[in-house]
Amino acid sequence: MTPPSIKELNATLYEYNFLTILQGSPLGCLYKAVSREDNTDVLIAIVARDSEGEKWLGKAGAVHDVRHEALLPVYDCGKAGEYIYAIIKYPDGETLASLMEKGPCSMRAAQRYIVGAIAPLELARRRYILPRHLHPENIFVTPADTFSFSLVDMPELPDFHYTLAPELRNHPEDEPTAVSIIYTLGSLLATLILGKPYPDPADPDDLPADFTETYPELAQLLEHATADSPEVRISSLGELASKLMALNLPDEVYAPRKQARVASQHAPAGNRLLAAAASGNAPEAPVLRAGSDAGSAVPSYRSPMERELERRKVKDNTTFYLAPILVLLLLFGVAAVIAKFSDKSEPAKKGTAPVASTTESRHDPAAGRTAPVQPSHEDDTPAPAADDKSDDVSGSPFDTETPDDDDTTTPAEPKRPDTPAEPVSDEDGNANLPPPAIPSGMVNWLAAGSEGLLLKQSSTLAPADTYGPEIAVNNSSADDGAVSVALPADGKPAWWAATFKAEASKLVSRIVIYGGGDRSKAGKLTKFAVELTLADGRKISKTFLAEGYALEGWEMWTLPKPVAVRSIRITSLTKKGIIVLREVEAYGPPQ
């Protein structure tokens, strides 16, 4: 991908002032920019709008929900013109590459850096969003002397390919795993201590002999973490953390001694741990290999790596034989529990009346008439109290998990066979009412042609020019055929948003939302929330249609007094719900 120019990006994402490009590669670019809204520095990653870019956008959206003090949060991500972007917090401190230019750091500091990075990476592993390639240019050292980085994949730089696991170098289409991250952390740990790239392709014997002699446990850990084969590496991030914390490393910078490397005369070439054992520094006594000559003057040794493989082989064999036995015992237990409960429930089934409908009628002998029983709400939400009109100001409804209406059912009461059932109605109470009266002198800040207005929504129903976000501000609240339709995207509920320029926030005292109407072919708007982001950064919100109705007419939110609004966001509160809008109006006094 050719890096887009600063001028082009300023015209495409006009909410930000792009300053300079920090990194660039065929896969994407990283820029430094300033938010025009609050004048804060941000990082903006830009990739091409293609199939790989769509995949990258999905991962960036998932990163938005992961929170840790060592992770740079993602403020926003989306599509703009020919590009896909992600807005990331600008880090404090300097890059790890800048720190490494000053020379190697102390062994204890390097140990602390890597141990501190394991916790956020383990959190990301559980969400299946590990970063592909962490390297010194996208890791930052904060003023608190800790690592800070982003889970969003940054541009890959060839100068730091030695920190990328071999399986990802050889197969770029593969996804990162815990063992590939372990390789990267082992490489960074050795690079910080030695003051040079590790593993170094130009130096096959890249661990100095005196380092192996002086710190055999650390050397063994580095060999184990950066093995070329993933099957031989440390198996989990938790295991790496425990082994690192068990090391008692000195708070000093490693200084190599000026001496010749120890030659490996009795061990195969390339095995550095066996070379250390042959020189008399083996951590355990020599062990003869099976089938070797007991009278030989030069016994064969087993390296710590080989002993670890033998231990794993025994563990795997034990699991192989015990697993089927445990599964059989579990199945027998489940079968016994099912049989027990089946015997208890058999008498109850004989006297149970069939369930006919979610709506029933009951006969009242005293009154001599049949009284209908009210149906359950469609979304299983308890009916709100009649005097409950309080606004939800706890934050964005986008961050609150809401049960999926389509995946839940309401158990029905038994129906008497001699009583008819009433049909369930989902009509909105305002469906047949005329539009609400607006006080004179009020201005609709969302009217078509308003300056400084940015409209966005989640995945748009095709064609975009027919169902795009701008249809909801075309001054046509009476047209059921012209609607804005937003679909769920990236596993998130559907949403529609209007944002004013930072210097042009509007005073708003009344919000009116028109649903799709009773003749809309695109569907109807159900349970949703309206969220206002104020000029001072606070957010207030209000939930509509909690009773389970579908909006065919209009809903209105009247604020106690006009407030300066920066953006308006309408979000569906059901996972599979869509946003269908004829018109959205925001009224306030003229400015």
C-alpha cells in the first residue's frame, strides 16, 4: 500500500489534524495526529480497504473491549474513503528501540519489563486477539519504567524480524499463538540483556560462552523460549512468568569477558547447552544413553531440553490412557442423573395440561364474563412502572451486555380449552399521532444541509445511497419508503451517530426519533437507547421501547434545560436488532 499523503488524510478524516507519518510498510501506515475536538495527541493506523483490511478492522474492534494499564486503548475504528483506520491513544515515554540505542539494560530491569508484559498478553490470549508482531519500534517504555503497547497490528518492519517467530515468518497467513508470543518475549529479553539482536541469524552461536557459564538457568530459559520448533518451546505464558520470576538476576549490566568461546568437542555442533555440559558446567551428573558403551571414556549427556521432552512424553502417555477412563465415568454419572430425574417427573407429566398459547383468557364466575390475561413482553423484559421516567446517565449503553431477544422464550401458562386467545399487539402508542409540536424559535440542528455535521452508522443495508445515514436527516419524517437502515457489525449491535465539529457543538433541549413506520419494508425499530456526548466529555442516555413494542410512530426525549451536545448516538439494545429511522431531529435555541 502506498502511504496516503497528510493532505489526503486531513480531508478524509477531518476530525483529526495529521502531523507526520511514523511507520510505513506495504501492509499499512502509522501516523501521529491531533484531535481537533480536545487537542490531544493520538496514533492513527491506516490500512487499505480490502479483504485483509476488513479482517484487520474486526480485530481492532475487538481490541476496543480489552482494558489493561499496559495496553494502549483503541478510541475508535472504522472506514473512511479508500482506507480503514483505528484511533489509538498516543503513548507516554520513548520507544524500546530508542532505549536500546543507549546500550544494554540491567538484567533485573529486563526481567521486570518482560514479566510486566505477560499479564496483558495473557488477557489478550483469552480473548483470541494476540498481536502478530511485537518489536522495539511498537513497544514503549513509560515514565513509570514499564512496557506499554497496542494489541492492534502495527506495520511490520524488516529490521526487527528476528523477534518474529519462525512459523509466522514462513507462513504469514497463520494467526499468532501463545508460543509465538513466547518466542518474541524470549527474543526481547535476550536482546535487552546482551545489547544485540537475539537470535542473530549472522551468528549461529549467539549466546556467549561466559554468559552460559555464569547464568546457566537463564541461558536454558532463553534456549527453551526461542526454540525454532513450537513444540519444544515453553508451552504457556504462565509457565514463562513463573520461570522468569524464579530467577534471581543481579541488578547490573551484563559485560562479556574477552576470551575465546568454549569449543564443543564431545557434543554435536550447534547445541550450546551440550557444549556447556561438555566443558564441565552441566547442572546434573552425566547420564549414559541407552545402548551406549558403558566402558567408553566419553559418556553421552542429556541436555535440559532433552530431559524436558522426556518429561512431556511421560505426561502425554499418562493423559492418553487416563482420558478415556475419565470420559466414561463422566458419561455414566450423567446417565444416572438423567434417569433419576426422569423417574421423578413421570407422575407430574400425566396431570399436566397442554400449553396452547402465550395469551389466555380466564372466566370470572362472579362477574359472568371472561377476563383476558395480558401477554408476556416479546423481549422477556419486565414491564416498567408507570411513574418510572428517569433517564439513564450511567454511561453508554454500548458497553452494557443486553440479552438477545431472539434467543429467549417466555413460558406460557396453561390455557383453558373453552376460552379464546387475544392477538399480541406490538403497535407503538404514538403510531397514529401527528408529529409533536415544537416550540417556536427552536432550530433543528440535524436538518439537511447543516454545516459541520458528520454522519456514521454500522454496516449499511445495500444500496448505501438508499439506506445510508444521511437519509435520517433529509427532512422527510412522513416518508415510510425513505429510511436509514443500520445492521449489526463485528458482533456489536447496530448504531447510528451524528457528530458536530469540535468548535460547533450545539445547544439541544429536545430529541425526536421517527421509526421505520408501519409500511416500511426494511423492518421496525425495537428496544433502543439514545446517548448524548456533551461538550465537556460527559455522557447521558435514555432507553426507549423497554416494553417490547416496535416503533412505528415517534419517540421524544425532552431535556430539563438546553445542553451543549457534541454527538448523538442511537444504539439497538438487542444483539440482532437493526436501526430503522425515517428521521432524527435535534431541537434547541438558535446560536
